[in-house]
Amino acid sequence: MFRIWRVLLLVLSLAILSYARSSTGSSVLVVLDPSLSKDNYSIFFKGLEEQGYELTFRAPKDVAPAIIQDGIASFAHVILFTPETKTYAKDITPQSLVDLLSQNTNVILALGSKQTPLTSLASEFSLILPPPGTPLISHFPERDTPATVIPIPVSSSSPALTSGLAPVWYSGIPFALGNNPLLVPFLNAPAESFAADTTEDSGADALVDAAEKGGEGLWAGKDMSVVTGFQTVDGGRVLFVGGVELFNDEFAKKEVTKGVRSGNAQFAREMAAWTFQESLVLRIDDSAHHKVNETEPRDKYTTNDRIVYTTHISKYNPATNAWEPFSGLTDVQLEFTMLDPHIRTALPPVPSKPGEYSVTFRVPDRHGVFKFVVDYKRKGWTHLHSSTTVPVVPPRHDEYPRFLSAAWPYYVGAISTSAGFVLFSVLWLAGDDRDQRKKKGVKAE
Amino acid sequence: MLLPWLALLCLSLHVLAAKDSAREQLVQLASKNNGVVRLDEKTYDLLTSPDRDWSAAVHLTALDKRRRCNPCREFDPSWNAVAKAWSTVPRSERDNHFFATLDFDEAPTVFQKLGLASAPVVYVYPAAEGPRRPASGKLAPYKYDFSHGFDAEPLASELSRHTPVPIPYKAPVDWAKWGTFAVILVSGIITLRFISPVLQSRWTWAIGTILTSLVMQSGYMFTRIRGMPYTAGNGQWIAPGFQNQYGQETQVVAMIYGLLAISFLMLTVVAPLQKSPQRQRMQIYLWTAVNLIIFSVLVSLFRTKNRGYPFKLFL
Amino acid sequence: MLAYSLPSDISPSTYVNAASLVRIVALGLISAAAISSRLFAVINFESIIHEFDPWFNYRATKVLASEGFYEFWNWFDPTAWYPLGRVVGGTIYPGLMATSGVIYNLLHALNLPVDIRNICVLLAPGFSALTAWATYMFTKEMKDESAGLLAAAFIGIVPGYISRSVAGSYDNEAIAIFLLMFTFFAWIKALKTGSALFGTVAALFYFYMVAAWGGYAFITNMIPLHAFVLLLMGRYTSRLYVAYCSWYAIGTLSSMQVPFVGFQPVRTSEHMAALGIFGLLQIVAFAQLIRSHVSSKQFQDLLFVSVISAAGLGMAAMVLLTYKGWIAPWTGRFYSLWDTGYAKKYIPIIASVSEHQPTAWPSFFMDLHMLTFLFPFGVLALFRQLRDEHVFVIIYAVMGTYFAGVMVRLMLTLTPCVCVASAVGLSQLIDTFVDPREPDVEQEKEGGDAAPSKQAAKKEKNAAPITGVGAIDDIVSTLSGASSPEKDKSGKTKAGIFGLDTRMVVLFNTAAMLLFFVLHCTWVTSNAYSSPSVVLASTNPDGSQHIIDDFREAYYWLRMNTKEDAVVMSWWDYGYQIAGMADRVTLVDNNTWNNSTRLTAGCAAHIATVGKAMSSPEEIAYPILRKHDVNYVLVIFGGLIGYSGDDINKFLWMVRIAQGVWPDEIQEPNYFTPQGEYRVDDQASKAMRESLMYKMSYYRFAELFGGGQVMDRVRQQQLPKQSPTLDYLDEAFTSENWIVRIYQVKKEDSLGRDLKSANGFAQGKKRKRSKPPVKRRALA
């Protein structure tokens, strides 16, 4: 029954191609805690459905549909809005979620201030959570909302976010970031905010006595993050959100200042776009190499050859749901490595040809098995990696210069000796034979 | 308000002063005993004090006869030689590294502290402070590995990796060797006239050749290279194992080979010259018997070395 | 009078013909014996290439046969020494491959579609027959045909030579010994006849030898040494001059055509002796010339002095050049022959090879049996009539025995000399006792001392009157070589053997010994030297043979189950086999010590890198493995069935070699227990237990014993019940008897964690919650 419904949805979405779509698939599983009602998040979910995603809802304790069926991920994306949930059906465990990511499934994960099974997950992504029950509070700016509900200005540092976004309402926990290069922080806590347990209402006191200790052990300041992305080595993306309220309708409608609606709706939308691999998605279509003024690749190159390396990079365009050649990258590098890079050079885009990047260089004077390596890692963007192995051999026996001016002494020696030999034999044959020994000796030489 | 600072300042100055005095003390100790500091508990702690900005190589040994530590006595000279070599480097560098010797009988507690059961042992303590503090921050003493034997060269080259400048150690010229060589040479030249007939006689060379081949074939080089003992401690003279032998085996086997060779020689060369048929017959039977018996001895000897060997003669 | 009657009505020519016929037949039989006794390996096991190096030679030969010679010459092998690669064409002695390549093409030209493998397998036995023939020729020059036949028979079946030339051991030595003997034969021939032709032949075979085996240096130094000794003995002749000059000039020029040798003949000390003697000969020849023209005594003295001084100057010049570095000093491997402690101290890679250990007497006896004592006797016999060629064998004897004593593998070079010398000796014995003539008894009264004089024999033959006994003398002497008993002018024999029984006794004894020799050789060959260490054989309790085929099992697993370009790391012993059988990329291979003389710094570091990876803990080894793109790691482990040649026993060499490059990261003592024992059980040192090699060897080993006593049958030690765990590697394959274990290197964790904690997480371990990184410093 339920499957048919999904199929229908699929057909529907296929029919309307104008809808943008993720580059990895459109099936989304939303695991929604019973305590949160679906309608509070209607804007966000509607937005996704309008994008052409098929949402499937389940409660954490439901057994079907499983997120992983026989080790195969059943959905392209998973949204976990279960900040407080203590018990899950057994298919949802930290391990299974990591497994999902390794299968290139994308996950949006809402954390809460309570200790839940998924809390241990955060540390695997080198996020450091504050002690349980300590949400983020801030007494600035002056406002009518409780101290835990904070307007956070969006610093549009990441290319995933459109600039000039209105501040977003936020309520939840902050978390510190470990030094893991795969982390992509999107939204940081305000400078004057800090984490404290609000049960006894004196966050200020907490501040004070923390200040006594010079801020030691205080979860405070703009180094804390509240919304952070993480892109695994195999390209799976996961979004950690400190508080699920970020997505709900109330915050989306709420005004930050007079007449200015909060940026929550669009922020959530763009975060989902990044996580579901709509934006900042690149790929290397192909890469080729050949000698200068040749076209076909050699199976091996000779030392000091001049060779051309070309690669094509394209970017996913959600609007047209297609891959388009992309020349926007200016800082791609090519390495020609054997153990260590012997050559590391810029791989600039070719102006005339869209999406083509090309460079010409001289093979080092060193034989061995080399690799063309393109390794492009930028925060937020898909990691590009391509490696082509090619042996570099010394010149063939007939590729060396034949006549060396340096070898004149040898030439002269050889010629003169043979000439002398001929001369001697002639003289010898002419003359009569005495002195056997001498002749033999010379002949032997 | 200012007082604590002053106090601190004085303190630090005091510390520095103390350190310098310690260094001075060590330098004097070293210079007294050409480059080697004789240690006891106190000076040991001084030398390896946690705030040392010098490095030190400590040689823990037991030279006393009663300890019966032959390696110690064997190693001591090369140690002193290296230390002496070090004391020749310019003062500025020299005083940043110390060579010290600690005898078990002078400071047994140190041995206990380091939990040492054997001697000799060489520890190199890197500088714990100052510019020469190792970047890795590893302050654990480095233990010298005697796998290269007790000679001075490997020691010097190995320690040079820890000293501020390489140790200028040069092996002393072995005058005795050269002297004897020269003497032999000269005497040879002088007596050439008299010994030349010996040298020119082919039989001298023949004997030399034969002996060489015999000795070599009976595994002399093996015993020499592996430094095998003459016999096992328990008087057993046949080493177990196929690829193994003792010094005495070499002699016995060489002798057996020699005897067999001689038996052939007798049969071929000497017997025919014998004029009386009876004596000649005697000789031939005798040598044939010898040949046969000795050969069977050899084979049985080989069987003891190589268990799987199926053949045997009379024995 | 005669001890036994000879048919006297046969013309001498008949004797000669019959003799030559017998000789030919004998040679044929000897060759047959030589070949067939080397086929044990094929019969016991199968037609397969043996141990390690042959696998590379085989692979190279296949390239040669399929691609042609020029491609082979320019062959760059990207799968060896990954990622350095190996320029094969320039770094091998192509003689062996070229030989079998030629044979291959020849047979195919004759429409005999023979598989290249079978040619490779059977090359060594084939050449052993040729060796027998060459030895025959050589010994003939020494004494006579009968001695030659004996020598051929000896070399044909003596284990010392068989050990390197059984069917399947497709190594350079297989053809090198033949070339060695033939070069020597040509040299002796040239020396005796003084013909530049034979000198050239010697040079050409020398060239072949240079192209075939690194051991050519032996010839390069033997011949000059011979010439030099002859000079010292005042035996300079124009024959020597011609022979040596023609050999040296042509031989050196041609040897420089081998890419691998290049300019060494003029740049390295190994070859300087030859060059020096060449110069010396010129000087001496010149001096002789002058002397023959000038008579004045003083001038001759002057000349003598000048010759000596010139020689001295030349020597000094060479020393200077060496010192300046124009001439490379002796290479380590050569040097280690003289200073026997050298290798262990400075070139552990060489010392680590078992073939480079010194030789104990049992292996001498094993390889030579009765030749060990016939040999000195033969040398003595050579001393009796000290002709120029005899000097050669004598020098060879001294050198050969010394080298063989220092290194097991040089037993090979000693063997031919031993065969020749003892053949000479034995044939003299037989001559003496076959000779039917009896001396006259009445001579005894005179009792004149009759020391044998060397030319006597020859003189006799000319001077003997052709009457009665004399005629028989001729026949006998033609039959039994030159040594006919001494006589005085009146034609009465002085020395000789009385009676028939004595003859019988000695000859019977000799025959028995020869028989024993044959039995011994057969036994040794079939038992000791015929196992292709690729396939092992063990005997079941019931005595039947049980084949252990783990190596091929594992290599075929690699070939079938891994990507073509997968990189396999193993200790270098198995590099060639992996390349040959599994056809996968290897990091290091046996080329390590084959030409460690010119081992580039890169390679030296490379082998040390592997040593380091094997002897470091996982987390240190892992980055190394990743950097070299290693996909699989292969270890040999004998602990289960007691195969003693496994990696744990070789482990210390890995440590030493690594220590040579990273002295402060890897230290040998750390791998011993505090008591200085080498243990793998629960008392094993920390470094040992954490090393990758240890973990890979004993991973899941305890499970086999199901909680019982975990026993390592090689070390005879009990292992802890708890097997080591691996975080960075996965067990991919373990062969039937656990001899070969292959591990797959994991790829980095997708979350950027280190694999240890990743595994911990996967197994549901909780990690302690961490504090945020402190950004501000507390002001105290």
C-alpha cells in the first residue's frame, strides 16, 4: 500500500521535471520524534516536497521502513528530527548511521540537550558536545524572547549560503569543533552567548564564576558552532543542528526586527540543499594525457618528455538537474608524484573550452612509476580526486646521441691504431720474415 | 608589590649560578681524570640533574677483579680512549658534553636505581634544558648497543650522534704490528740469499699448497669467522648440527684427509720404487688397509654430523 | 717381464683407434649420466622453475622470447621496486636469457614447438653435459685422456656442481661453469701452443662468461695471477705473451660491450690486476727483446732494475688513481671475501643471505666426498712435473679452497678444480697399477736411488728401442698416458709393481671407492639438492611423501583475486616469486643483493623502508604502506608446520637493515628480551610484540589450538593464548599450512578518524567525552 504511494509520488515527480532534484536521489526518510508534530515543520517539509523529494515519515521506534535493508541503504537521504529520543528501533544506531554515510547517503541530524544514543555519534565527527542539559543562552541583544531563543546573524562565509540572509532564530545547544578538516561550519554561536543550565535562572552567575577562572571550561563565544556540516572522504554529507526548532514554522514566521522576517526558512532550505548534494557538487568527468603535439596517450613516457595533461570538471546544476561543464575553479593543482610530488603545478581552466583544465610540463629527469594526481579539497565543495599511473622510462638504446664530440680521443685512438695495424701488416708482408715474436705480439694487440 | 618579583629574580639568578657551579665542578672533575668523570652517587645525581643543559655519556661498569666482569675490563680502554679524544675538542663545545664512568663498587645504589643487573652499560643523557634540548623532548637516556663489539670506533661514531660536535677519535697506529712486519720484511731480504733455495724449491710450495687446501677444506674459515671454541665446555669435540663445527674437528678432519692423501701418495709414488717384491707387497697392502680404514672412520664421523646419511663402511 | 700377458699381435694403431672409440663412448655415457642425475627434481616433483632468482630469469626470458632482443635490452620493469621501477636491460647479465632465447628460436625454426619453460628447466642439465666435455678437454691438457675421462665423470655427478644445476634451477651458474671451464681450457691451450687463435677463443668465451655471470671476476683475476706467477718463476715465453695479450685485449674490449659491465674493466679495482699484468708483460717483453740484442752485463742489470722500477711505478700509479677515486675501490662483496667480518658490519643486506655464510667441513664432504682427499694428492702429483698449465691448477686450488671456505656458494667455483686435480691423481694411481710391466728384481742389489725426474717419461718414449718389451712399452704408454716407468739406458725397468695380487687389491679398492662415490652423489642429489623450494615435501608418518604447495596456492590466489596493478609488499626474498607467479607489483625483490654493489641509494632506502614497516607498530607502518600504495602485505609463517625459513627467523635482518637508515627509530636490542634472548612468546619484548611482522605472523594463531597450548613449532615456544589484533590490516588469505599469509591494507576511515578508534567505534566502544580545545591562556 505504502509502496504504491511512493511509486505514485515518484511518477508524479518525474512528470514535473521543472523541479530541481538532488544529484544522488530524491527519496528521503524523515525520522520524526512523536513529540514533534509534522505540522510544526510544514514549511520545511513542503519546501522539500516542492523540490521534488519524496518524503517518507516514520517514528524512531517503527521497524519499517528500515534505513538499511540487508546492508543496502534504502533511502538517498535521511532526516533525523529526534533530539530527545532515548530509544530507537534497532536499525538506527550510531554505527548504522556511519554505515549510511559510507554508502553516500546524506543525513540531517538534529541534536538536543539531553543525552541520547546518538550523542556518541557526534564525537566520531569530532564535534564536542557540552554537558547534558546546558543549552545555549545569550542575554544580548535586548529582546522579549527567553534567553535560550537567540537571533543569530548569518555570516555568509560559506558559498553554500546566499549572502545577505536575515538572522535566524535559534534555540538549542552549541558544540565545539575538533580540528577535523572534513568539518564545514555554517552557523556559529554569537560572541556573547554561552552554554549554561537554565534550571536555576542565573546564567549570569555562571558567566561570572567562569570569568573568575579566566573562562576556563566555559562553553561560550563565537568559536562554538550551532549548525555544522561534515563531508566524509567518500563524499557523503551530514548536517548537525544544535536545535531542531531552527526548522519549525514558528521560528520561520517569527520576526527578528520590526518588519523583517527571520531567515530560518531559506537558511533551512539552503542547508538541506547542501546536505542533499544539490549545491557545491563537482565531479571529474575524465582526464587524459599525451605528449606535446601528439593526441593519443602513451603507455609510458621517456624522461624529459614534454607532456600535456587535461581534465574535465563539471558541476551539478539543481535547476536543470544536469551536470554542466564548470570552469569556475581557479586553484586546482596537478601533482606528478613518485613517492613525493616531483612536479606540483597549477591546473588552470582553458578559457575557450568550458569545463576543461589543462597544463603542459616537462617530465623530470628521473625514471620510475609516476602518478598524475589531481586532489582538490575545499570546505563545502565535493572533494575531487583523480590519479593516473604512468611509468617514466629512460631513453632507449638508440635514442642517445650517436656522435659525441667529447669522444674524439677514442675515435682518433681507434682509427690510428687500425691504420697503424694495416700499415704494419703491409710492411710486414712486403719485408722478409725475421723476429717471429714481435709480429705475433703486435698482431695480438 | 615589587618584592616577589625581586625574590623571583634573585631565585632565578641563584639557580643559574648553581647550575654554572655544577658545570664548573664537572669540568674540573673531567679535567682531573683526563676527560672521564669518576662518578659516585652524589656526582651522578649532579651530572644527571633534571635541569642540566649539558649532555652526558655515562659508562656503568664493574672493573674490580672480584666482580669478574671481563667485558668491563675489555671495554674500559676504548671508553677512555674515546673520552680522551673528546677532551681535545675546543673548550666551548667540550663543556657541553661529559664522559663519566661509574663503577659498581663506588655506587651500587645507582645500579639498583637503574635496575641494572649486568655491566658494562653505556647511557647517554641528552640535555634537559637549553638550546641542546632534543626537539622530540625525549629525555629518556639512550642505551648504547654493544652489537658492534667493544671497539672504540663504533662507540665513537655512535656517540657522535649525541655530542655537540663529532668526537675526533682516531684509532691509534698499531706500531707493534707495523714493526714486526718491517722486521720480518727486512730479515727476509737480508737472509734472502740463504733461504732462496728453500723458496725456490717447488716442494716448499707444494707443502704449503697442500696444507692450505687441507685446512680450508676442513672448515678452518668457519671456525675462524664464527669464532667457534676449540671444544665444547663439556669436553665434547664434535659440534652438533650439519652446518656447525668446533676447532678440534678442523684438526681431526684435516689430519684424516692428510692421511688418506698420503696413503695414495705412498701407493702411487713410493711403493713402485721399492725394490724387493715382499716389502713392496707389504707396503701396498698396508697402505690400502690404512686407506680403507681411515676412510671408513671419516664416513662414520660424517654420519655423526649428518644423521640421515645412509651409507657406512666397516665402522 | 709382465704381470699379466697382453695380446701382442695387435698393431699399435688398432689400440689407438679402439682407445679413441672407447673414449667417445665413455664421454657419451658420462654426459648421459650428468643429465639424468639432474632430473631427480623433475621426477620427484614436476617440471617447475626452482627457488627465487630463477623466477626472475624465467620471466626475463619470456620477455626476451616474446618481445625480441632490443625490447628486452630496453625493458623497463615498472612492477619491480615500485614505484622506483627497474631498468632491467641495464642491470642484469643477459647471457642466460640470450642463450635460452637462441635455443628457443632455433627449435621453433626447426618447427619444434617447445615451451620456453621446458627450455629454461632443462638448460642447466644440458649445459652440465657440456661442462663435462670442457673439463675433459681441460684435464687432457693437464695429463692425458684417461685423466680427462675421470675428471669428466667427476664433474658430471659431483654434488658440489649439481647443487646449482639441477633441472629447474635456471640460474646464471647453470651455464657459467661450462664457460668457466672452457675459457680456462682455451687459455691453457693458448699458453701451450702460443697461438693467438686460442687466445681469441678464450677472449670470446670470456666475453660470453661476462655476459652470463657476475663471477667472471674470478677469471679476470685467475688468468693474470697465473701469468704473474709464471713471470715470477722466470718462465716468461713469447707464448705467454701472445696468449695473454690476445686474451686481455679482445676479452676486455668485448666485455665492455655488456651494458651492465660498461666501463668497469678500466674503472674498478677488481679488474686492475689484469690491466697491470698486461702492462708488466709489455715491459718484460721489451726487456727480453733488448736482452736478446744487447750483451753488456751492466746494461742488462740496468735493464732489470728499470723493469722492476717501471713495474713499481705502474703499481704506485694505480694505487694513486684508486686513492683519487678514478678507480673505484674494491666493492663490498669482493672485499668481504678478504676481510671476513666486513659484510656483517657494513653491508647487512649481503650478510643476511644464507649462501654467504662460511662453510663447515661436513658440507665440503657432502659436496665433494672422496675428492676432498684425492684433491691434495692430485695437486702433489701436479707438483711432480710442474709444467706451466699445472701451475694454473695449483693456483686455482689455493684460491678456490680459500673462497669456498669463506662462502658456501663459492663451493661451486672450487668444484671443477677439485675434479681436475683428483682426476689427475687418481689416473696416475691407476696407471701405475694397470701397467703390466714388472721391474727386474736383480736391480735391487744395486739399490741405486731412483728419484723420478720429470721429463724422464718423455725422453724415454723417444729413446726406447723398438724391440720386445719396448714395443709393448709403446702400446702401454699410449694406453696409459705419458708416465711409463723409469728405466736406465739398458732398457731395464727400475720402478714398478710386482705381482698381480697387489694390482688387484689396489684397483679393487679404487673401484670400490668410485662406486661409493657414485652412490653418495646419487643419494645427495636426490635427497638434498633436488627440492625446488617453491614446493616443499614432507614425509607422512607412514613414510609416504606429502607435498606442501602453499606458495603456489597463495601466489595463484593473488593472481586470481586481486587487481592487476595491486601492490604487494613482502620481504625481498619473495619479490621475484610474486612477480613471476602472481604477476603483481612488488616493492622490493631479490635484486637487492644480486647487485647491491651498485644498489642505488634509492633502493637501499627502499629496502630499509620495507624493513621499517615490518618492524614498526601498526600506526607507524600504516602511513608508509599508504605512501607506497601497498594493497596487500605477504608474510611467510612456518610456525604451524615448522617451516624454519620463515619471516620471523629473518626478522632480525629486517630490523638491522632498517636500523641502518633510522638508527633512532629502530634499534635491534629492543627486539630482544632483557636477557638478550630472541623470543616470540609472552616474554617477547614490547617492540617485538607490537611489530607488524609479529602481529601478521601470529594473528588468530591461537584460535587454531582452541584454547589448548599455542605452540610455535619453529621457535619451539609457547605463545600467549591471546592472539594479537590488527586494526589497519584485514586478513585476506592464509594458505593451507599457514605458510603464506596475505593481508589487505585498509583504506583511510571515511570520517578521518584513525582506524584504531574507528574500529573501536564499530565494535560499540564508548570514547570518553572530550573538552573543547582551550583557545585562551589562563592568566594566573
